[in-house]
Amino acid sequence: MMWIAIAAGIVVVLLVAGQFRPSRRVGDGMPATGKGLTPELRREIEAMLAARRMIPAIRLYRQATGAGLKDAKEAVEAIGRGNVPGPISRDHTGASAEIEAALAKGRVIDAIRLYREEHGVGLKEAKDAIDAMRKERG
């Protein structure tokens, strides 16, 4: 009977310890700073890439820009090739007729999908843009 109590105690300790273990996923707990891709950030990313530190470079880019993992990886790879990734457009005046039609019909998910396809941004960026468009239109 004593071994059951010991086993239960171990299980409780493991469960509690698991609750406080830091996450190992890239991007967790990394809110965007809103500073975007500054020349200083670009130089820092280039230095990381020169030191073959791709994952920290992606993490830094995501933290600074709020980009999704796929978008950040592509942007960091572009920096490594010497290209300057374009900024995520916050201008919603150029929304396509398809996006406008989807919003008019209340098809928000379709509008987000179309926005992602047209602007090449991640899900969060597209959702934020569509939400801003909906807010602007009332």
C-alpha cells in the first residue's frame, strides 16, 4: 500500500514540474516589438547567419516583426542571399475586389485566405489586416 502512495506522489510531482517547464517551441512568449526590420536588426541577422546561427536569426526576426515562422524563415533566408525582404503592408486601400466581395458577404475566413495569397503574409498578419479593414468599414 505504501508503494501506491509513493507512486502517486511521484506522478503529482512530475505533473506539477511539467506545468512550469519552459516551452521549447520557437516564438513562444515572444511578442512583437513593433520595430520592424531596422538596419541594425538586419546587420545583427547577417552576423548570426555568418556564424551559421539560422534559428536564433529567425527567432530575432519574428520577435522584431511579429511575422509567422514560415514568413520569418523565408525573410531570413532572403537576407542571407543579400535580398531585402519587403515590409508587411499595413495599407488596406489596395484590397482586391475578391477580398472586398468576401467581406461584403461576411466571409471573413475567405477574405483572410485571399489576403494571405495576394500579400504573401502569415495567418496572423492577414487576420490583423482583415480585422483592420472590417473596422475601417464599420
